Amino acid sequence: MSITKKDKPALLFSLPNILTYGRIVAVPLVVLCFYLEGKLQSSDFARWSALAIFIVASITDFLDGYIARIWQQTSNIGKMLDPIADKLLVSTCLLLLAADTDKTIAGWSLWAAIIILCREILVSGLREYLAELKVSVPVTQLAKWKTTVQMLAIGFLLAGSAGDKIWPYTTEAGLSLLWIAAIITLYTGYDYFRAGLRHIIE
């Protein structure tokens, strides 16, 4: 997507966009934490560091849109990068948790992660196609709840074995929330697809 005249240089580096850029930068930092987990004798530090980065990134997800609206600093580059940053962060964390040394997400729980990832790809492709038709698909309230549950699940799972030492049910809580997010994901994904299909047929 090309930058229009509305995206002046000052707006490109506005606070909302800087927060979005920061969320993208958080992705390789979380990957680095998991890399260090395999190198350090104590994996707890790497786990807590990954969780801290994820929490800060999740907070910026709320703040960038809120600040952009109240300060009237919305931009095309921000609208494009905001959902991309979210999907990069969520997808990377799920893949890392499935491949980490503790196998935090394994067995049947992998299906919950697969459902979430497939939905993200489906909705992204649908939105891109509908954008060419000048049709926007609004985010539903249930989809927002799905995102909240999903973020909580990933947060618990990032703490993982380190969190289990403080609260023994940390990982179990994360996996339960991940399944709840996956179930909501199935419904919202179908809802988006049904709405998009109606526009495609018309």
C-alpha cells in the first residue's frame, strides 16, 4: 500500500505509529528470549523476559489505536501495519511455544494453535480481497473478546514452566484459555467469512 499525502513525514513518526513499530520490533526480541532459553542455565529469566516484552507489546496494541483516534493521528501506514504487527506477534509466539524445549503447546493443544493461525490467514486474505471491492468488514465485539482471551492465553504460556513454580496451574490455565480462544475463533472466522462471501456473491 503506497503512502498518500495524508501520511506526512511528521505523521509517519507520530506516537501511535511509533508504538506500532515497537510492536514489530518486539517480535525478534521474543524470539531472542527463546533462543537464550536454550543457552542459559536458568530458563526462568528468558521466560519472564519474553513475557515482559509481550505484555508491553500488548499494551501498545490498545494504546496506538486509542491515541490515534483522540489525537486525530490516523494514517494509512498505521492502518496497514497495526493488524500486521498483531498477527506477527501472535503467530511468532504460538510457533515458539510449540517448538520450545518444554513443548508448552503439544498434542491436542496444537490444534487450538492451528485453528487460530488458520483463522488469521483466512481473515487477512478476505480483508485484502474485500478492500479491492471497497468493502470494509468491521471488527465485532466478540472478535475483540477473542483477542483478549488469546493474549491472556499466550501470556500464561510464555510464563510456562517459570510461572508454574509460582502458581502450579499457570501452563494449564494458558492451554485452557487457548482452547477458549480457538472456539471463539471458529465462530468469528465463520462470521467474517459469511459476511465476506455475501459481498463476493453480490
